[in-house]
Amino acid sequence: YSMTTSIAVNGSKAEGLLIMDLVKHTGSCHCGAVRFEVLSSPDLHVFHCNCSICIKKQNHHFIVPKNHFTLLQGSDNLTTYTFNTHVAKHTFCKTCGVQSFYTPRSNPDGYGVAPHCLDPVTVRSVTVETFCGEKWEESMQAHKSIRDMSKLATETQLTETK
């Protein structure tokens, strides 16, 4: 399922138009008790973090706005782990233990989705960026766009096409 979204700039499609190709990805935990869908580009920008928890569970994830994520089934089969600042919500399946998605500390207004939990049909490419979670505060301050990844496109983020 592919969806093209048109966003008008300054209220007029004639002034400029951003076309984003969003794909409806579906995915699940290992046992299938938890299923979800997420709207995102078919070209994923995945973070590989080395903070204490991400390194232990090999948490590779891409970030989407909350309203681009839908839990289809399994809310009663999820449990959550938090630590330190308790901003990140590490959500995982009670049955198989797989974390398919979570709420990242960097983007509490979005979701971090595990690309390896997606059904293998809709991903065209994966670009991996290393994020130094060992020095989280410094890394967040230096990163130019990570906080914007959980936000919907705004007028300042739009690219005009003519």
C-alpha cells in the first residue's frame, strides 16, 4: 500500500507543493501477538545508538510522529520498562520479549520503530546513522534534525517544487 500526500504551502497548491511518498508498513513482534502499522518513507533512516540499553538489546530504530503509528492488536500483551529519566518507554511483548517499537527519549512525541520487525515488503532502502547515546546530552545538542523526525512537516520544512 503506497500513499502520496500533498501538502500545500501558504494555503495554495500553486505557490508550492511537497509530495511525500509514504508507505504503510506493517509489522509485529516475533510471536505475532503485537501487530502495528506505520506510515513512513520506503527509504528508512535508522539510528544505531550505543547508550546502555540500546547496546544490550541492539535497538536499531527509525523515528515517526505519533499519528503515523497505529497499534493494530496486542495492547494487553505489552509491558513497559523505564529507567534513569523515565522519558523513554521501552515497550515489549510479554510473550516473546521483542521490542517492535518504543517511545524514545529523544522524541517523546513520536515512536522509534524497529525496522527488523517490519513485514518484508515495503522497505526500499535503509540508511544507518550511528548515534552516541553514551554522551546523550552532547549528541542531542549536536544533532540537527533528530527532534524534527517525530514532527509533521511544517511550512519551514517544506521543499517547493515548480
